[in-house]
Amino acid sequence: MNNVWSEHVQGVMTLYLSRKLRFDDLFSGKYLSLFSLDQEKELKILEIGCGPGALAEALHRWYPRAKITGIDRDTNFIEFARENVEGVAFLEGDITALPFPNESFDVVISNTVQEHIEPEIFWNEQRRVLKPGGICLCLSSRRSIQCAAPCLADSPEETEFWNRCPDLKAEMEKYGVGRFGLTEAELPAAMEAHGFLDVTTGYAVTDLTPDDPKYPKEFAERIIEGRRQNDLEAVYRTCSLWKTAEEKEAFDRMLEQINQKHDERLSLFRCGEKQWDTEVNLTMILRGIK
Ligand SMILES: C[S@@+](CC[C@H](N)C(=O)[O-])C[C@H]1O[C@@H](n2cnc3c(N)ncnc32)[C@H](O)[C@@H]1O
């Protein structure tokens, strides 16, 4: 049983909802063209470090003939994925020693995993389980632009709360999060250095702006709810570090305030009063052949 990631780094729902937006069919065109996989083939696809399963879920929609397996060592993620994601086999396990024979997959894919795993092991394990001519796809989250809705601005009480909070960044460093991060130039070079051929790079942009009329209402509301989840989780995380009764009261007030603000955001959206808050993410997609 290992719940390090879901309990100390990113919670199940926060990760699942944010990735579900990022891998929505609205953005599938760019992913499909950069992945460049045959949608008609019965490919065996492995997703390593699959978290709660949102990318594997999208792959199942985009490649309905493929046989998809997701593996992650976090028990909470795998339990959630098994209950909520259809058409994918999920396995709890360590991606630094993949429990699969050599040459058993046509495609191995990962999203925001490379930077957490020792590079030799990260690339070599994927190469080992890929069939000759198999494809490695490495997705890496790069820059982002974030602009909050005016109605979500921190109240003086919230500002004071955040100023008093322990440093969550230091907490994450304890778990080695992002310790092997590479630049946009180092990533393809590392892939080549580990024996992958015909390496290509490309970028997919997901722009999450609920007030933009190009988005269906249901999608826009999911963006707003994803942000609520993100903000609530930030409070829950500090909750697990602070324990006195007085602190507990401050947490409860924070949760109430955050919920009120996001309720207001939702009602402004529903009555057409625009806030133009946005979050833009840039994902780098590397593709190499064994
Ligand atoms: C940033 S999260 C990304 C999760 C998922 N790919 C997504 O985008 O939602 C990194 C994931 O790698 C997993 N992970 C890290 N080291 C691992 C290891 N040695 N074996 C299996 N999974 C690992 C974590 O549990 C976590 O789910």
C-alpha cells in the first residue's frame, strides 16, 4: 500500500478533474496528430504513472481498438481508476521495475512522470518493454498562464491564513517531486541518448477560459468546478500539517469561504457576467521509436 502521491502531493479528484479537462476531446486533434498512431490497429498501449486514469480514459476513446493498461504505485489512484474509468486495465506497481516481459507493448506513454524518475531507469524500462519498432510517447507539462477571476480574490482573512501556512513546497521536496526535471532541449536529447530513433517534438496548448463562448456550457462549468477542487485541496493539505482546535476552526472557515466564492463564480457564469479568468497549459509531446 503506497499513498504518498495522493496524500502528500496531489489528491485523487484534483488530478483527475484537471487532467480530464486537459485531455478532453475538444483538444484531441493536436494530441492525435503528434502521437501519430494508427487508430485502426489493435495496439497494446501501456501508460506508466497513470495516476487516477484521465489520460488512459482519453486513449480508450481515441483508440477504441487498442488494449490499454495503466500502471501506478499509488493505491488510491489505482482504486479510483478501476472504479471510474472503463475499458482500461489498471495495475498497482512500480514503474522503475515494470512487471512485464521484454518487448510486450506497441506503445508506452506517460504524462508528467519523467521529471520524478531517475532518467536511466525511466527510459530503459520503457525501451525494454517496447516491441522493436514500438513507440515511446513522453508528455511533459511546461509553462502555464494563470489568471484568477476577480470574484475569487483572497479576502484579508484568507491572505492571513496563507501567510501563516507551512511551506508546502518544502514538503513536496521531501518526496523528490520534480527532482529530475529537464529543459525542452534536454528532453529530446535524453530520449536519443537512450537509444530512441526518429525523435520528434511538438506542443499542445489547452486554454481553459470558461467565459469564452467557444466552449460548451457543460465544459465551462467543469473548468470552474476543477478550480474549486484545486483551491479546496490546497486547504486540506495544510490541514494535515496543522492540528490544534483553533487551527481546525480557521480551516473550516476557509473551506466555507472558498465554497462561497466558487458558488458565486458559477452563478456569475450562469447569468452571463463575464470574469475572463483563464488557465493556459503548454504540454510538450516527445515521440521516439525503439
Ligand atoms: C504528476 S503525477 C502524474 C499522474 C498522471 N500521469 C496524470 O497526469 O494525471 C506522477 C505520477 O507518477 C507516479 N509515480 C511516481 N513514481 C512512481 C513509481 N516509481 N512507480 C509507479 N508510479 C510512480 C505517482 O504516483 C503519480 O501518480
